[in-house]
Amino acid sequence: MPAHLLTLRDIDKVYQNGTVALRGVNLDVQPGEFISLVGPSGCGKSTVLRLVAGLGLPTSGTMQWHCAPEQHELAFVFQAPALMPWANVVDNIYLPLKLKGHSLRSVRARIQDAINTVDLCGCERSYPRQLSGGMQMRVSIARALVTKPQILLMDEPFGALDEMTRSRLNSDLLHLWEEKNWTVLFVTHNIYEAVYLSTRVVVMAARPGRVIANIPIEATYPRTESFRTSSQFNHYCREILSTLSEAESIGVG
């Protein structure tokens, strides 16, 4: 088994208003894993992602990277595409490189490669208002890709999309994950999405937010539509649903 990439130990997060977002969270992340965090609203899934991204500090506990800083280059894909409405596709994708001081000319080939990777060739001059929801999310993913991350953090990126678009982007994301050898932390409310995508599903419960189960998804890749209708897929979905229901029934969820 590969060495840990990241460890979270006894992480608490308490906000100034007294809200306990996380209590005693322990999580090990290994290189190349695709980990989905599932659980009810308020269980701290997004808080975990923000702490990993360095967008906040834990109240107590330790978070440790087991690699050099350049080996945990992060990119964050949010629930909403968060595109600049006045900028076209190229300029939206260019933004993180612009903030790092790169000229557009020096990174234009890199931007085009990201556009091609998410299948948006021909949309370079389009503005967000001219794109469907799924295409806007592809731009958001391309903006993350262009930074060449090793770790991709995704906070319910497909939650607002229709099921057909969501399913297609799930498959595209898995293809990219295998091709780029990323480590992915993926937040979702959708258990079926989590099982389809993940090497492991981390189940969380609320009040306070904590990890209640780690469930490895021992299904081979690449995953196809046949996996979604298999007894193995249904077994994992039932196991996760049962774990959440049991936590609620005994009053710890």
C-alpha cells in the first residue's frame, strides 16, 4: 500500500458563533485515490475540503502533508462554475495563470490543451451566457486543469446539472482521473454518484460533523454503464444508505 499523502488527526472546527462544524475527524488520503465524502447537509463535508485547501485552519488537531509542497499542488472546483460573465472561455481559464504572473501568450498552448481535454474545442471565444450548465462546468474544470494540479478538490460540482449531463461528466471525470493520475477529494450528496466514481466513500454524520465509516469500492476501472446496473453497485449503495440510517436511528447522526 502506498505511503499516505495526507493525514488528518482529531480535527475539530468550531466557528466563532459556536457552531461545531467538525469534531474528531480522522482521515488518511493515499496518492491516486478517488475519495468521495457523503453525508447530510451540515456534516462538514465542504469544511473538510476547505481545510485541505488551506482556506481555513482547524480549531484543534493536526493536518499533515507527507510530501514536498510542489507534490501537493491543489486545484478547487466549486459547486457553481463561478465564471467571470464578461470574459470568454479562454480568459476564464487563463485567470489562475494570470494571477501567477504568466502572460497570455506564454500559456496559450497550455490553455488550449485544457480546452481540448474537456471537449470544448470551438468554444474558445464564447461567453458563459452562451454555454449550457454542463459546458460552464467544463470550463470550470479546465480552469483547474490548466494549473496542472496533483490533487483535485471538488465540492458538489455536478449537483445543479440534469441527470444525463451529470452522468456524462462523471464518466469524463473518471477518464481524466485515470489519465492524469490525480488524487481526488469529491463532495457529493448523491450516493449513486459517489459509488460510481470512487475508490473509497467516506460517510459523515452531523451534529457534530464526523467520519462514521470508510467504505472501499472494490470495483474495477474503467467503470461503464453496466456497473451502474450491477448487483455490486446496488450492494454498495445499500451499505452506505444503511450506515447513514443507523447513525440517525441511534441519535448520533
